[in-house]
Amino acid sequence: MASIRELHQQLITKQRSSVEITQAALDRIQALEPTIHSFLHVTPEYALEMAQQVDGKIAAGEDIGLLAGIPIAIKDNMCTKGIPTTCASRILENFVPPYESTVTQKLKDMGAVMVGKANLDEFAMGSSTETSAYQVTANPWDVSRVPGGSSGGSAAAVAAEEAVVSLGSDTGGSIRLPASYCGIVGMKPTYGLVSRYGLVAYASSLDQIGPFSRSVEDAAILLSAIAGYDPNDATSLKVEIPDYTQFLTPNLKGIKIGIITETFGEGLDPVVAETVNNAIAQLKSLGAEIQEISCPRFRYGLPTYYIIAPSEASANLARYDGVKYGFRSENPDNLLSMYKKTRAMGFGAEVKRRIMLGTYALSAGYYDAYYLKAQKVRTLIKEDFENAFEKVDILVSPTAPTTAFKIGEKTADPLTMYLSDLMTIPVNLAGLPGMSIPCGFDDNGMPIGLQLIGNVLREDRIFQVASAYEQSTEWHKQKPALS
């Protein structure tokens, strides 16, 4: 499938219509979904209607934006008016939002064509898209392996060319990890850059919406479209949003890049380490100055996250009680019985685990020992990054310690599963932007990602480095062998 800019050119020169482009994506979805399971809901009638509107504008001689008529997948935790939003959970299986999230409304206004809602780990809690209540998404590079999580459906849809681009959400690495596992570009923006209004909350101080794409330019186009201040979101930043495509240059002269020493050590697959080091050498050859940087509290990110995120989740998920909307258990004995049965039947094992962890950490007598201490460590992690960015422009690390693992390999051991997010979590705790770009493959032909981390609101620097690397390599052009 062509890039956003190539498809836009085909549309305005009338080589292809938006209906033709959309139908091709829908046909691809129909052919691959029995194997990949990227989507929870495919929306052909809705998509074709939107495509027809774009074609009508072109026929009338109206100007269209870059995203008009472009097939896009949306993670199923973003509210879409009149279209189910389930968060891959039984407790929301019949929920149809009466309003649009800010990001989907922006894309709708621009004429982007939503082809469906993508699968995810239930309530975005997971690293493999195996905790979905409905189906397990497969990795397009090897269908016996996971696509990463929680935005696995969004990543797999782009890697399998079922959509040109997609949106995911990233709480502790849920965009960057699937991007790494699926061999595509995935970006988590600065916290507050993209509105969370209409994003179903998991951990409100960590969640952030971002783009998936097969090229850095497509990610830049999509981020430019969805970023910006929103009065409906109290955490939204009042900042001017540039056109991120203007930073896509091939030259890195004068750019200082720091290698986070704590990300190279025990637990890192040797092939991943070698591949990432080769990528760093490539950045140096493009003119970047490379130095090692220590972030001593980086390794405390994982335990800190698994206190803060479940604590926020226990509060956010208290609203699902069978009273207001969503699933309700049948024939309860009384109100308390209804609460208990509804939540016991509606939530999966991983969601229950995190609710219990969070409730415990926030309970009387344990708040100071766990939650408060975790927030203090979070501040120290942020300070480490601030110190690092006094010396360098960009930090780099592997996106994940390993490549994609087999489906079912880690489901019985949650702690081992949590380690998948070891490299990505500190970025969320500090509210920084981060991106994963393809930088090679392991011996099994599975993709490896390079993580680029920028200072607050320095997405421009990330795009510059990512684009320069992409233009000098061929990794992003490789595709999984799908029929």
C-alpha cells in the first residue's frame, strides 16, 4: 500500500478514487482477518460513505487535505459516535458511544476514512494483545507470535497493510512495543500534546494517543493532524503545533545523541543489542555525535509503573459497576451482589489483577509505603532525563529487550510479561515523547526496533533523527510475506 502523500497525489490527479482505495483496504481486511485478527469491528458501510464524500469534494473541484480519503484504523478504546467501543472487554461489549473522541473527530473533519476499530489488550492492560476478551491478534511477520501490546491490533493492521496508518494509545509502551514487534513506526507524543478526551482511561497521568505508520513521514503527517489544545481535556497543552514534516532532513550534523547505558545489560537479547548498536553506528555516520549517558534510576521504572498505573486504573475502572452503562449481570440478589457479579463476569484476569494491585497500594496504611514512594521515584526518573537532556538532544535505546515471543509463551507468568515494557515505561513516567523505528531483524526474521527519546515537546528532534536514519536504510521497506 502506498504512503499518505502518494495516495493523496493519486486522488487529486484522479488516478484513483477514495472509494477504490477504501475498497482495496476492505478487501485486504476481509482476506487477512481470519489469520491476523487485527480488528474487533470492521466498518465497511461507514468507510465507503466517508470515501464517497471525499470523492464528491474532488469532483466539485474542492481542495482536500493530505489525510482525506486515507484508510485508517482506530484502537478500540477511543470513542466513536454510533460505532461500538468495547476496550476489548466484556463489560463494554454493548457500549456504543453517543459522542466522538477529539482525535477521531479531527480525523473525521479532515476526511480520513475509518475502516474499523482495532483489537487491544483489555482496557489497554497488557503487552501482547492476548488479554482481549474477544480474540488474539497475530503478528503479520509470524502468525504464531504476538504483535505486542496493548495496541497490537493497530500495529498489525498497518504492518499487514490493512490500513495505511492507525492510532494507538501508549501508557507504558503500548505504541512503541507493538511498533518494534511488527516492524513499523510508532510514536508516543509528549504527555498533553494530543487530547485524551474520548480515550477510555486506564492510567490518566500516563495515557497518550499516538500514530502508527510504515514511514516516518506518515507518522509526522498523522501527528500534525491530531495534536493540539483541547478545552475538553484539562491536561491538554496550549502550544503551537508545527507541521512535523518540515523536520524530515537527511543530515544529523551537530545533533548529540546519548546511549542510555542502563538499557544495555542483563536481559537484553544479544542479537537485539548488536542490531541496535549497528543502528547507532549508522546515526554516527550521518553526522551525529554519540556519547554514553547514565540514567541511574531508569531501572526503577518498571516497579514504579506497576504501583502508579494500577492505582490510577483501580480508580478509573470503578465506574464500571453495571448501573450506568455496559454489561450487567442477570438476576442479582441485591445491589452489592450486582456490583460483585457484574465486575467478576465483565473483567478479565489481567484487569482484575491490576485493580487489586492498585486498590491495595492506595488503601489506608499502604498509601505512603507504596503509592507516595512510587511518585517520589517517578520524580527522580524525570530528573535523570532532565540531566541527560542538558548534555544531548536525543536519547536512544532498544525499544524492547527481545523480539516478538510466541503466543501463549508468557501468559502464565505475568512478571515475565511485564518485563517486555522495561525500556519504554520510564518515558511515560517522565511524560516525554518517544518513537520506535525499524532497525533490523533477528535470526528468525522478526523485526527489531530502535527507540528514540526526546525532551518535552521536542518531537521535531525525534522526527529529524528518525527520518535521517530511515532515508539511509532499507529496513522500513521490508514487508511480511502475506498473501
